[in-house]
Amino acid sequence: MPEHASRSARPRHRARSVATHTVLVAASVLVLGPFFWEVVTALKPFSETTRLPPTLLPHHWQWSNFSKVFDSLPFGRMFLNTALVTVARTVGQLLFSSMAGYAFARMRFRGSGLLFGLFLSVLMVPGLVFLIPQYVLLQDLGWLNSLKGLIIPGVFTAFGTFLMRQSFMALPHEVEEAARLDGANPWQIFWRIALPLAKPALLALTILTAMWSWNDLMFPLVINTDPEKMTLSAGLANLQGEHFTDYSVLMAGSLMATAPMIVAFILLQRHFIQGIAFTGSKS
Amino acid sequence: MTSTAAQQFTGRAARAARATRRGRRPGRRRERAWAYLMVAPMTIGLGVFYLWPIAQTFYYSFTSSGPFGGHTWTGTDNYKALADDPTVGQAVVNTLVYTGIQLVGVPLAILLAALLNQQNLRGRSVYRVIFFLPAVTMPVAMAMLWRWMYDGNYGLVNYLLSTVGIQGPHWASDPAYAPYALAAIGIWMSLGYNMVIFLAGLQGIPAEYYEAARMDGAGPVRTFLRITVPLLTPSIFFVTVLTLINSLQMFDLAYMMMSTPNAPAGNGNPALPKVRSIPYLFFQKSFVEHDIGFGAAVAFVLVGFIVLMTFIQFRLQKKWVHYA
């Protein structure tokens, strides 16, 4: 800023900056406040949660709320189920979406237009339309109350295929052409050349799939009723049914169920945010 | 050594070029075989688990299912029953009210993004992480947390209201307040997500425009309304469509807020009739009452609304969205 301007502009600039931060800090309190309350409640004894006025920090730090969650649910098992389902779905989606997306973007084959149109129609239909037949099919296969019942339908995705196709289409043709002239077959070109160049899209798809898979409720609620095979979301719904007003235990459970996603987000925040912005600009 | 390699390379390229000129590339057929192999897993999977189910659900919506399975064709009976059922009409109203309120969150997200986009703002990335946090956490857990804060007797919300002399209601079970309490959670959760999309949109606006506006002596409000908002319309359009589609499918928050002990589908909560969304009704009919035909028909009511809303959005976009 030039010297002569700054002298008159500084107070106004200052005032504006203070106003901006006031609004942003107020909004931050509105967002973080509930999380703070979740943590604090998870550490209070039940008797303290029903005290008025409420205590800001626990008078008595009751860590046993966390073990109570394990007493009423096979929480560790659910945790493992959720992690396995999330990883398996994500890996499957990445592989199959990029294979199909590459074929749609770069290869010519009869029926590709029709096929892609059908894929897009899946994208436009709300998820609950698939649910009854999926339930019936999984029942016929004997896959209800099993992890594969949760995983296998989840590795197929029209959205992922669409996202990967868009990203392969944006790559320059030259490198692939050179590899083709060198005698590489289509799979080698896809696997060794195109796929590494599509990293931003792969990362975005990983984050979105993992988030969706970790957090989804209706599908696991319907498919698995055996607590040993449940995911955390359905498990929390059960926990709420059992400890209806014991909010310390409920908050301890919800805190543990959401912690991995929150930690992943804080560690990989740039990638999360870029992933969202990436899909935002692509769609 | 290198020259032979180069010769080999050009030789191969020349052969390939000749083949292309003749109208077919060597390995054209082989490439097609590869293409089929590469789309096969996704095609089979989507076909079995997604495409065929669309047709099946559509078929089910014209049938009635017996207690031991099996479907009898009943024509449009389900749709007639649905039109006569007041709970369906109420669920449609509830869903539209929820969706409408979610749209109010869109300008808030723009405002936050505009504040964060200011030059030399300190702590931008910290704010961004904070606002985005609710979008990555499980809706089920967030609904539990808010339900606790909404508790009529010991909840934080009513305690804070009591400090200014207001006695708050039982937010999660009072039919007059529960729909709005629920919608507030929805806004709280999606604010940061929408903000990130707007922030990306704002960063795509060339700085020269702002420079020019400053030269012309435009103040911040004028600049915002005349430059930022029009150039942001593609992002606004995207977020609006996304918000509509997501809000029409809202289930998790309502399910967790309505559940009562021993009645997970929430039949004991007096606010349920005012909170039950179309997806909630679908879940209840299909998987609690096992009325598959009716549930399938409800699913297609939702499809109808989504198609209608998306169609209206895309028609209207020509009037207000400016693509640079």
C-alpha cells in the first residue's frame, strides 16, 4: 500500500478487519460450541448433566462413560466393521470407477453412449429407490447381516465413474499416444500413464467415498440388524434407543464414532477442502 | 544404440500412421476388447444393484406384497391410496418446508465465504477448518448432540434462553418447534460445505474486476452486489441444486431426532407427523410396516419431486446464471 494512502486508510481498514473477525469468531463459536458441549458432557457423570445451571467443565471427570458404551454395544466390533467397509468400498470404487471412466473417456466401443446414459440415469435417481430390491437381492443371496452385503453394492458408483471420466478427458492426449506408438496395450497406458495423472480426482473420490461410507445410515440400518455386523451409525441409533436420556454415554459414543473422520479431516484438511471444491467445479 | 532405438521407434510410428491412413489402426479390435473388459465390472455391478432395482421398485409400486412374499398386480391402487393418505401429503409439506429453510442457509454461506476471501485476512485456513467441521462428521452423531442441546429440561439451548428470561420449549418433541429445530441442524451442518464451494468460486473471480470497481469508487457493499454476486452465480446455481437434492432426501437427522425408546421409528414422538420427511415415510412403510408396494410408490413420489425441482432449476438458470 502506498505511504500516503495508508495513513488515512488505516483506521478504516482496522475497523473493517475488527468487524470481519467479530463475525467470523461469533460464527466459529456457533460451530464449535456444540462440539465443546459434546466433549464436556461425555466426561460428566449422569447426575451432573441434569444440574441447573449446567457446569461448564465437569466437577467430576467420569471417564467410565466411554467404557459404558462398550458395555452396551459391541462397539469395538462396530468400529472395525465400519473401517473395513469404508476401506473396501473406497478401494473398489477407485479401481472400478477409474477403469470404466477411462474406457468412456478414451476408448471407442459400440454402445458406449447408451451405457453412459444408463450410468447417468443412476446418478439422478435418489438412493432410496434402490433400497427395496437391494434388500430383496441380498436376502436371496444370504448376504443380510454380513459385511459383504454392506460392501459389495457400495463399490459400484455412477458418480465415481462420471468423476473419473471427466478427469481423464481433461488429460492431454500426447503422452498416451506416445506410449501407444511404443507398443503399450490399453491397460498399460491406463494403469501406468493415465491413472497417475488423475491423482486429484482419485483423491477427491477417496475422500467423498470414505466420508459417505463412514456416515451413511439408511442402508446399514436396513441391511444389518445383528449388532455384531453393524456399522457405527446404526450402532449409535441403537445406543440412543437404550440410553435414552443418559446423555453422557450418548455423547461418549458419538464422540468415539466421529473422532476418526474428524482426525482424518484435520490431518488432511487441504485435501478434503480441495476435493470438495474439485467436485464442485467439475459438476 | 540410440539411433537404432530411434529408427525402430519411427519405423513403428510410420507403420501406425500408414495403418491409420488406411482407415484402421492396428489393434482396433483388441482395443475394443480392452474397453469392454474395463467397463464390465462397473456395468455388471450398477446393472445388478442399481439399474435393475429402479425397474423393480417401479414394478413393486404397482403391486401389493403378501405376508409371505410374492407380489400381486394391483395397478395404480398404491398411488390412489397414497393420494388419499393425509400422512403422505403432510410428509410432502414437511419435506418442502425443510428444503425451503435449507435454501436460507445459502446466502449465509456466501456471506461467510466473502468474509473469508478478503485479502490479507489472518487465520483464514483456521476459520475454514472450523466451519467445515460439521460437514465431515456423521449426521447421526450430530443429531444426537443437538438433541441433547435441545433437551427441554437440561439442554444448553434452553439454559441460554433462560438467562435472558425466555422459557424454551421441548424442541425435539413439540410439533410447533421440532421442524424448525431440525432445519437449524441441517443448516448448521451444510454451511461449511457450501462455503467451501463458494470460496472456490470467489477465488476464480479475476482481481482486475475488483481493481476496476475500486477505481470507480465503489464501496464494499456495492462491489459485492454488482461484481461478486453476478460472477458467483454458477456456484450459487450448483449449491442450490445440491441443497435441493440433498434436503429432499433428508433422513438421518429426522430419524435420530424422532426416535423414542423401544420405538426406533419414532412413533411415540408427538412431533413426528410434522417432522416426517418423504424418505422417512418410505423407510417406515417399507421396512417397519413391510408394505413394500406402498413404500415403492412413496419412493417414486420423491423421484417426481426431485425431477420437477431439478427441471425448474435448469429452466430458471438461463435467467439468472452468468457463465463467464
